[in-house]
Amino acid sequence: MTSSQTLYLFLDLAVILGLARALGVAARALGQPAVIGEILAGILLGPTLLGAHLADVLFPADVRPLLSTLAGVGLGVVLGLGLELGLLDGTLYSLMVVMAVVSTALTGPLLNRILPAPGQSGTAAGPSAPADSGAGEGPTREAVPESRGVTS
């Protein structure tokens, strides 16, 4: 991990935790559970509301796997505490751990299939067609990133 990645990782964590905390307090002030504000923070920081460009600036592509890994570890810690405190029984704990591991393991490969490679205008499933392209033309070999293991 480079020093730039480390810096972005800690800055990203500060932004995520700070906004989640602030909106959680605001939600409680409005008579809602804090988790409502925390979910809103996640929506605000993601590409859904403010656009993919801002999300790319806040969370560079080389830092996202690190954030995903930390999220998985954090979920494991929370689940472990829930089991130790008797809030979860063994079966529910096991099911949630399996779901966390599977979702964490599949996130990277699925995002690589959905999101375009740097410098590409389309997705791995098919590039954006130019406005003047003819009907029925499929993606060209040049439009599909070679480094992602996708073939046409």
C-alpha cells in the first residue's frame, strides 16, 4: 500500500464516519433512529445522488478495495460482539458471516464487470454507442478492455 493510498484511506474513513455521525445526530433530532441518517450519508457519498465523478474524486479506484476490506472486517467485529453479548444466536451469526464473506468476495469482480475501465467510455457489458453508429453494430474489440479478462 502506497503512502497516497494510506492517506486517502484515512481521509475517506474520516469523511464517511464524520458524515454518518453528523447525519445520525440530525436524524435523532428529528425523532428518527440514527441509522436513518447514517444510511442517508452512504447515499450522499455514493454515486447515486452526487454523481460518479464526485465519488471517484472522494474514493479513488485503488482505495475502494481497501475500504471494502475494512467494511468486511468491521462487520465481522460487530457480528462477533453481537454473538458474545447474546444478541445473535449461533445460526443467525453463521448465516450473516456467510453472507458477509460472499458479498465481500463478489463485490470486486462484479464491479469490474459493471464499471468501465479507466479511459473507457462504456461498461464491460458494452460500450456507449456513438450517436451516428448504425443499428445492430456490436462493441468493437478496441472498446472492450483487455486487462479485465473480458472477451467479445
